[in-house]
Amino acid sequence: MPIEYEMKYLKEMTEDAIRRYSEETYNADWYSNVEYEVLRKMQEGNHLPVYFKEYQILAMKELMRRGYWVKWTDGQIGRNSVTLYRIIQHKEGAD
């Protein structure tokens, strides 16, 4: 499978997982900054099976392994979307 299709699949699986989590936890389609909460939970391994299916966890972990995550992007009216962004690891003590 070409890399573009793999990334599209990982992004869509992650987006679906976060939407479901947001709906079940906050009763909102995409609660403000919920993607960062899920990222933190993924990094810490906290209570993941409760919220996510195994294939969603695998997709999110693979996306993180590749150095990417999703974020909500406010666009023009009716043009809001979820996009990929590169995760930047901050080193301790770095500015």
C-alpha cells in the first residue's frame, strides 16, 4: 500500500476514534482540544481499552510512531477540518 494511503487510513481511524471519545465523554462532536487529551492518554497508556477499539489504538500508536497526530483546524465558515501535524518532542530544559 502506498504511503499516502497508509497515512490517510491512520488519520481517518484516529479521527474517528477521537470523535467517538469526544461524543461519549463530552457530548460534543469535537470538544475543544480533545485531540491533545487523547494524545496524552495514548502516551501514558491510561484506560485505553475502555474508550477505543483495538484497531483504533493500533492506528493511533502507528501514527504517533511515525511522528504525527491530528488536530482540529478552524477554517472559513463550514470549512472546519481535522488535519495531520508533525509531533515535536520537547527536550527537557529546552526552550
